Amino acid sequence: MSGDANAIDQAALAPYLEAHIPGFAGLHSIEKFKSGQSNPTYLLTASSGRYVLRAKPPGQLLKSAHQVDREFTVMKALAGTAVPVPQMLHLSGEDSPIGRMFYVMDFLDGRIFWDPAVPEASGNGERAALYDAMNATLAALHDVDVGAVGLGAFGKSGNYFERQLARWTSQYRASETGTVADMDRLIAWLETHMPADDGLISLVHGDYRLDNMIFAASEPKVLAVLDWELSTLGHPFADIAYQCMQWRLPHASGFRGLGGVDRAALGLPSEEAYVAAYCRRRGLAGIDIWSFFLAFSFFRLAAICQGVYKRALDGNASNPEKAKTYGEAVKLLSHLAGKLIDRT
């Protein structure tokens, strides 16, 4: 074995998988995917086929972080619904042969689009169809009857945005490394503009975006939605606002937004058209106080980035040089949110 803390002992893992996954046989190789920094993910190639293993990172972890068992639970529950997910095959305990909890799921051979402008698409028609499929999948997710699929206790009740604002403000203050005036102003604005609880609740993904799904190789069809680590029961508008917020970010940045991109020239829907299609699919007349939901999305992402930045300064980040750019991201996100609320 190498000195890589993420490396997996193939000889120890193989007999365990053969004992716990029906039909699994002949593990040939384990290859770590480069993408996905939170929970290390591996391609398993065996005589019986290809599989994906997703594990907690090695070492001491925050209690509420890296909950691969929550990911396994939600994807297993969604099997058979209108939300496409890989087939879940096994969830280990913490005392697994690799020394940490992991799950195994089917490998799906398809396309992942890392750039929301989708330069590799065959043309404007395919780009439009890809976005429409993504929109339909989001609407289907929010229409899932959580009680019927056994996820009725997957999150807390009460005002989702109130809870989330309190949680992420606390996280931000705990990791604050200096005063960011735009961030302070944004937090104050969100507190004074908090809407009353409207009772809407659904399963929310928490990081819904183009590169967290697999599309079919030769058609604009979603094969699977991935990366459910931040999923919970919450307000459905949090997901669609988060996605639209991301598209407002600069295209030439680590956020891979659509800011500055001529959407019409590429066949991509406008934000208004995308939201309208989502509302039509869910039987909604529209989304009021859209600016609040967008501003909240900017705030939440900025708070997450600040935490990554603080860990980089403390020497605990997996990629310190890259992580330090998150400090600039906090300023960018809170500045863009400031411009948004000034127009409200």
C-alpha cells in the first residue's frame, strides 16, 4: 500500500464485498476518482462488473460531517420513484475492512457535464433538452412523498430558513478570520426579511447542480442524481434558488457559473424561464420573495467557503493552496448578494 491515507487495501476489501454483495466476484482494481473532495469515491473493477465505493475520509471527523449513511439511506429510499439514482448495494459499519464507513452502488456509464454552458453538447437543441431534463428531475424530487418512501424523519420540522440561517451564521462566526462588511450586512438583511413559515416541505438535495448528475451517453436523459451529502427535509425553493444563484456567478471561476454567458445564443433557458418551467411542473403560480431565496443561497455558500478557508489557514485543508481562494470567494459571494438586495 502507498502512503496515501485514502488508499484502500484491495486484499482486505475483496473477500468482504464477495460476502456482502450478491454476485460480486473477482475484484481487479480500485481507482480513486479525482473529483469530489468531501467523501473519497472509488471505481471498483471486478470480474462481475464495475461498482462505485464512496467512503468517509480517514482520520478524526466532525460528528455531523461526511455522513455517507445518510446518502445511502436517501438514495435507497428513492429507488423506484421518479428521481433517478444508482442502485444501492451495501452499507458497511465503521468497523469495515478499510477502517471507515462506506457504501457500494452500481456504476452508471454516462456523461457528467462540468461546465454549465455545456460546450460538448451537439447543439442548442441538446443543451435545451439537458436543462429541461434537469428541471423535470428537480420538480420530481420535490414532489416525492417523503412519508411513503420512509423519509418522514429525515429532517427537522419548523421554519427551514430560520434554522438554516441560525446554523450557518453560527458556523460563519466560528470560522471568521476578519470583518467582511458585505457579509455582516447580508446576515442582518436576511434576519429582518425572514419570511413566515409557509408549511412547504420536501426532500431537498442541498447541492443541486448540473455536475452532480449523470446523463445518458447518447440522449438528454438524467440517469442519476449524485452527492446527497447535504440532503435533508427542507424548503423546496432552497434547491432551485441555489441552482439559479450558481448560474449568476462568473463563468470563468471555480464556481463554473453562467454569469456573463449569452444563454439565448447557446439555447439555454433564462432564469425566469427555468423557474417558470419548475413552477408549471409543480402546479405553482410562481415564487414570491425570490430575492430572499437567492440572497440566502449566496449567504449559505459564503459561510461554507469561509469554513474551508479557515481550515486552510489552520493547516487542516486537503488542498491548502486551492482552499485559500475560498477567502476571496466569501467576498465575491457577499458582494453579489449585496448588489441583489440593493435592487430589492
